[in-house]
Amino acid sequence: MPKITNEDIIKEKLDYIGLDLENIPEFIKKPINIEYRPLKAYEENEYKVYRYIPISKIQILLTPANRMNTIKEKYSKASNLVSYVVPEKEEDILRHTTFLKMLKEVKIEEIEEVQEEQKKLSKQMPFKVKFEENYLWQIYYSDLQDIYFMLVPTNDLEYATFFYLLKKQIEYSKTKKDEMIFVPICYENYSNKYLKNLEISDIEKYLWFFTKNWPNIYEVSDKKGNLSIQIIGETFVYKGISSTYKIKLESKEDAVKFYKLLKALFILSTELPHYYNFIVKIDRYGCLEFRYNSKKITYDNMLLMLNKEYDKAKDEIIKLENDKVQMEEELEKLKIISKSKDEEYLSKERQIATYLECRKTFFGRVKYFFKAKKMKKNIKEEKNKKEQKNIEIKKEIPKIDFIKKEYYTIEDIIKIYKELDELKVKVKNLTLDTNALKNKIESMETKINNANLYIQEIDDHEKSIFEFWKFANKDEKLMLNQATDESTTSNKKIQKVYNYEEDLEEIGTLVDKQQRSIYTKQDLDSIFIATTGILNTLNNIDDEDVLKKSLEKLEDELQTKRILFDTDKPDIFGDIQEDSTKIKMLGNKKHRENLRDKLKILDINSNTTLEEYKDKLTQILDNINNSLDKCKGLPIIPIYIASNDENNLQGLKTFDINPEKAIEEYEDNSQIDLYKINIDENTKVIYFSNSIYYNNYNKTLPLGMNVETKGLINLDNYELKQVCKDDFRINIEVDEFKFSTKKINLYEYDLTEKTK
């Protein structure tokens, strides 16, 4: 077999790309000298602009640099392709050697991969615009000459895109059949045809505010040169569930409307946060939409919404002004009543004070006895006069002049809601003052009642001078103030409610630690069986057909894995599968434990009968139910079950604390029903923590839930009460070019344990 030399490899690749070094094409020999002016401030690793470009319109320059060098350095050292292909000068010999080295290192398979990718891109651009290894296309645009050029860094190791482009340009020079490639334009900023750079920056900021994720905004030109702004990002569509979205703005009008809508919603949300909370949703086309009070908000219906909001604020202001006037009237009346109560109490206080002073001496007691009747008569007459006086206070409701327009603006909304806020503060202060005055009057009435009781007791002993003398000699303390009862607070225990995204590590550690302490090896083995796809068999243990199919499947697995044990020759290793030197990783932590084996736990062999299999499953089912009864005080976190049949919410069910993973099991369906179940500390659940999956003979198993975020619950033990129903959409990636929009129907339930 003849030896393949470097010359043979280079010749093969030259033939593949169609380049004859003895007959160089004219477009290589007569290049256009490029004049390029790099932007002063630009992030070199960003690609904001993507375009379809004819391959015939791209000049090729090679530069002795690598891709990570600055554009200034790469461009200053760049030379036309001809100096690398045709070594006319002495310095070109080194360049020609570099070109041959690049040709030798590139693989034809890599060029074909680029060609296959561009075939797909010629039919449809990616959903997310950018594509894998897009950074290899180092193509720039010179606005001075209206020309594109490719800078090929010779110090890099990936040249497939360069040789693909060269191959296509050589083909064009022969056939004159032009092709287009879809590539990012390096170091190119937005054209400002639809939106200014500052406006696009504002859109990024506004979308981050609403979605809590920074978007990618691209300016894209199709094959016909039609421009569009395409925005790709992620947003939370439900607690713990995020989705990709795509917004495509295909005209200046669409772009300006979208920008103004975002700006208006942002201003309302930041200026009036207590009134406006706009909800972000995914629509049926995978785009982003905004809702307010369950209604979709667009730029076209924004004016109508503003009119309704202005009228709503106006009606509330009118109502509050009426309330304010009534409260002011009530406050004035209460002030008069309070003053009257103060005077009444002071009068009684003087009477009691006079008595206390007079009782100190013999003559004082005699003097008080004879003057008391006259004093009481004057107090009674004064009280009758005050009771006969009716309190009449009337205030006029102020006339409010509202702005009258056909359409109201954001400025009008902010202004009227600021006025509404001021009025609410005034009404709130009036409410506080009124309640405080009522409390004061109530307190004064209590003091007056206490004083009346004491005075009444004095009056009861004024029938004769001797009886009064005897009473006045007693050493009794006067109590005018009533003690106030302190409010009692309940000592109800506050329970922590966990969040999957933030507390997964803590949840996993807590449940795994508890489950290791309460469950035996037999319990853990039985629970493990529920994780292996046999749960349906456990729920239908009396169905012979289900049992038979399940056993046949296990026997097939046994045959496939070639497990070397049966009823006559048991496995000598038992559950010890590896020696202690074998190190594994779980949750970024090392351990030396082995996975449980369902075939060994079920004791499946070639001679297992259906009756034996059912007996084993019955034992496992009993162990699982007993294990559920042992649960107590586990973390409180919502659990999720995805199903397209509500009747499936019964029996033993696996759940997921991560709603996104629950949905993944039904991604092929156009609609997915997601059931959210709220549990409390008394709900009997088992979490599939690390100890469920692994034996822990060596005591090296890390604590946590690093295998799955699932668990087990027996819904037959509970009544499910629906508390909420909602729906939302998510985009699920099918491939690089296509996303599928799914509708999620959410049903939220509370659990009530059935009485046994």
C-alpha cells in the first residue's frame, strides 16, 4: 500500500475546494483593497447583526493573529488572500507555507459540516437567531466601501468556514451561480433604521424589569434584504417555570409601537407600583404579551386602557372626597363631645377632690355635708343644659375640576393617581384621628362612670350627719381610672414554607437525614421499587394482565443484563457490587456506595411465577404504606403532578417538587394538565433522596436529593379540594430551527386527610 504524503493530503484538499495553484482565479489575483474604520466602543465578542450575504460579495483577508486579538491588531496585520496563495515576493513564501499548513490541518468533514449547516440556514434561520459555532465566521462590513470581508486568523486551529467560503467562491467564478450564507457581522452595531441604539438599550432594560432576565436583541436581514429586529429571552411564566420567548418586529411601525408600549408599562410600573403590576405571559405564537387585570395590553388598546384608568381614579377621588367631608364632620362633632366629657370629668374630679380635702378635718366634713346638695343641684342643671344642645356641623363637598380629554396620557394618569395618593393619606389621617378621639371619649366615659360610682357611694351615706361621719372616717382609696386589658397574642407556631429554586439543597439534606433515621433497609428497598417504573403495577396489583406484562418485561431485562444468579445459584456478592476502592460522584461529592438493584430486590429469576411475583409486590406495597405512616414534620413545599387525566389523581403517585421537570414528561402533548398540590407538615410523603437510590454500607453517601427531585404520595388517603385554576404557555425547543408552544392548564388543590 503506497504511503500517503503531505503533498497527497494537500492535493486532495485542493481538489476538493477546486483551487488550482497553477491557474489562480481572477477574483483572487485582483482583490479589492479594503478600507475599514472600526467602531471606537464595541464589545468584540457580541454579535448584534445577522445577515444573508452573497458569497461573491465577500473579500477574504488573512491575518497572523488569533480570533481573540483586537480588531485593530487583526486588521493592521491583514493581507489579501493572493499573497498567501501566490508567493510572488520573498515575504510571501512564509505566508504560502502558512496557507498550506492550514490546508493540511483542516478536515474535509469539517467543511462538509459547515456546508450542511448553511444548507439548513438557507431555508430557515434559527429560532434563537444565533447558531452553534457562529463565532468562526469572522465577517466584517466596511461602510466606507459598502463591502464585506472575512478576516481569517491564521494562528487559530479552526479553518473550516474559511475554506468553505473559498470553495464556494471558486465555484461561483466558474458557474456564476451565487449563493447566500447566513452569518453574524462582527463589530457591527444596529443600523438605527427602526430604532435608535438608545431605544434598543431601553428595551433591554424594560424587558429585564418585567422578565427578570436580560434579553438578546438582534438586527436580522433576510435574503431579500428585509430588516427585522428579533428579541430572544427567557421569562418566568409560573413559579419555578421559565420559558424562552421570541419577539419579531418586521417594520419600523411595529418596532416603535413595541418600544412605546414597553416604555409606557415601565413608567406606570415604576411611578405607580401600588396600582400597576403587569403580568408577563407567552402567547400562542411563542411571543411575549402583557396582561393587566387578566386583559392583554397592546399599544393599540393602550389609549382605551388609559381612559378607563383615569375614569376609575376619578370615581375613587369623588368617593374619597365625600368620605373625607363626612369624616371631617364626624371629627368636629367628636371634638365637641370630647370637650364636653373633659369638662364633665373635671367637674366630678373637683367634687371628689373637695370631698377628699374636707374629710381631713372635723369642720371640713360638716361643711361638705351641708354644701353637697347645692353642689349636686348645680351640676345637674349644667348637665341638662348641655344635653339639650344639639350639635349641628355641616361642611360643603368641594367641587373638583378634572381634565376633560378625548384621550388621556401617561402624564394625566400619573398626575391623577398622585392626587389620589395624597387624598388617601388625608383620609387615612382623618381615620386615625377619629379612632383616637373615639378611644379618648370611651376612656373618659369610663373615668366618668368610675367617678359616678364613687360619688354615688358618698351620696348613699349622706342621709344623716352621723352616717356620713362614720363613712368619712374610713380609709379607702379612690380609683378613677379603669385598667386597660392587654391584648393577648396567640402562640401559634410559624412554619417555614420552602422554595424549590432557593432551598433545594436544604430540603434534600433535611429529608435525607430524617429518612435515613426512620427507614429500615427493607423500607428503602421497597420505596426504591416505586422509582423504577413499577408503580402502575403496584396500583393495579389485582389485575392479572398488568402483572403478567410487568413480569415479562422484568424477565427480558434479566436476560439482557445477563445477571449470573438464579434460584439454584444465588449471587455470591449480594448487594456488594464493587470493592471499596471504586469512587463515584454525587452532588459534586465523592462516595463509595452502590445503586440498589430492582431485580435483586424483586428476586426475579427465570423460574419466578406470577403468584410469587404478586406476593413480593404485595409485601413491597405494605412496606411503602407503612413507610408513609412513619413520615412526620417534613419540609412544606408545593408538589406537582403532570397528567392529562384527572382520574389519575388516585393511588400511589410520584410527584416532582420542580414543576419544569414534571412538565418534561408530557412534552409531546399539545396541552398539559399540571396539578399543584399544597401540603402541610402532617401530609404523608416520601422524598426520593439519595438514600432511596443507594445503599450506604460504607457510610460515605452524601446527604441530599441529587438523583431526582421527585417523591411519593398515596392520594387515596386524601380529599382534594380545588382552590385555583389558571393557564399559561411555554416554548419547548424541538430543534435549532423550531420551537413548539405548549399550553399548560394549572389546577391547584389543598389536601384534607380522610377519616379512617
